[in-house]
Amino acid sequence: MVEFKVVLSDQKSGRAYNVDVSGGAANAIIGRRIGEELDAGILGLPGYRMEITGGSDRNGTPAKRNLPLAGRRRILLSGGAGFSPVMEGQRKRKAIRGNEITADFVQINARVTDYGDKSLDEYFAKPASEEKKE
């Protein structure tokens, strides 16, 4: 069974929320591409829409938006996601995952584009018993 950790970023409040997704909701995300906008109702957030902005697989290999494939490739990078050059002009061949979401992904990064009636803090509020422990 496929499981994802979706990190949902809220631009208004500057906070990020972790959502564990499995089963049918995870299957609805498979096959989507980075940059696609989809309904966040599958995450239990009715009225919200989100845009997929990135992700990584079980080895920590990042996904690149402009690489149109589903698997991993070793490409020559000069900067950006997956490689930070130390010297000016430095390039390096690194493994990068394509922009199509597959079952190999572990983490998916997304941002909120349209907001629903309730705030995200209400959906992700800690129970009273956990607040007393801190």
C-alpha cells in the first residue's frame, strides 16, 4: 500500500503542516506532476486547493519540475534542486527524480492556492491532552 507524507505550506501564516496520506487518497496523487493543482479534499481539507511543488523518494533524491519522466536519471547539474555548487561554474552529475509522482515517493511538498471556510489551524489543532504535556 502506498503512503505519502504531504508537507502543506500555508503562504498566509508562514506555517507548514504534515499530513499522512494512504489508501485511496494516495492513489489519487499518483500520476500527477509537479506544478499541477488539485483538490485538497482528498487530504481531508474541503474547499482547499493545493499545488504540488516538489518531493523526494525513499533515498532522499529530490524531484525536479522540468524533468518530464517518472523515474530517476543521472543528469549534469550546475545548480538548483539537488546540487549546490561550491565554485563558480562547477557542474556535477547527480541522480534526480522526474516530475511525475510515483509510488516510490515518500514526501510530497505542496502549497495552498485556494482557501476553504475553516482555517488550517482548526484542522491541525493539537488535542487538549497533548498541550498540557508541553
